[in-house]
Amino acid sequence: MKKDDIFEFFRRLAEENPSPETELEFGNTYQLLVAVVLSAQSTDVGVNKATRALFRDVTTPAQMVALGEEGLKAHIKTIGLFNSKAKNVIALSEILVRDFGGEVPADRDVLTTLPGVGRKTANVVMNCAFGAETFAVDTHIFRVANRTGLARGKTPLAVEKGLDKKVPQPFRVGAHHWLILHGRYICKARTAECWRCPVADLCAFKAKTPPPAKKK
């Protein structure tokens, strides 16, 4: 995708959704970190259902440590891999209390040293909480970046680096949200809904999906 096309690609997405946000529900940076850790291999909808009651009672790492692993499991047992996620959330909470005064560090490299926090999770926190120009490549962004020709790559890191190189201002902070939402609701894995895509003419995907046939 050419430089001018990339600018137009994001301009159109921004026009449709000027203030994109994560669909995860949270009240502060710590809760965001927990929600993103819990969202691995789970849907945002499922995580939100599990964390609503949890986040009413737990707003700090110290409160999470006091709740304990078994108490946390009771809240998140509907989420996939809840046993290992509970262990990681308690462990990272203990570290935040012990080493960071209960605060989430605004440093991607430091974040990735926390249990259960990989590069994608750290990128989400840096972007959503601190306004950093990071690109958290999940399955939706990986698909959209490759399918459209925006930033092709064989690994999430390759796609991330491609996006970092190609996404222009003033779209860099919001780009990862626009791409996730685009992949989640229009450029879907099974059937891309090209007939209602605002950037279809800029996209390298050749097998454009026609609109569904009207029922007689």
C-alpha cells in the first residue's frame, strides 16, 4: 500500500470513529493491565462480564493481593485459562506493590518483565493508559495488516514493526484501535464484509466479498 493510500486508509477510519477506544472496561491503569492480561485468548465481552463485579471491589494491586488467588478465580472462572491467569495476576500485583509503590510503570520493557505480560499486553497498556504510539498486534490486526497490504509480515512482531514504520501522524495513537475494530466487525476472519468496507478500494485483498443475496 502506497504512502498516500495509507494516509487515506486511516483518514476514512478516523472519520467514521474519531475517538476510538478499547472495548475492555476498566476504571484505572491497574484495572486495564489486569483486563488485558485476562483477555489473552478470550473475548473482550467475556472479560468484561467477569471483571465487572471484580473491579467494583478491587481497584489496586494491594486489594488484589488481599483477595488472593482463589478469590480471583471465583470471579474469572468463566474465562479461558483462568487458573494460570489468576496466578499471574496475583504475582504481578505483588510485584507492583513491592517494587513500584502500587503503580503501573509507564515503561514497555519493564511491563514485559511482569508475569503474564507479553509485548502485546504491554503495548495495549502503553497506548491506552499513557498515550504511547504503540501497535498491539492481536489476531485482528495481524489479519487486517496482511490482508489489506498495509503492513505484511509473517509474525506479529514483523507486522508491528511494519506498522510503526508506515502509520503516519496524526493517526499513530489511534491506529491500533481502528485496526482491531475494523478486523472485529468488518474485515472478519471467515468472511470479510467488503461490500460495506469504507477502505475497500484501497485494499490489496483481491477476492472482494459481494453483499449477501437478498432473500426472496
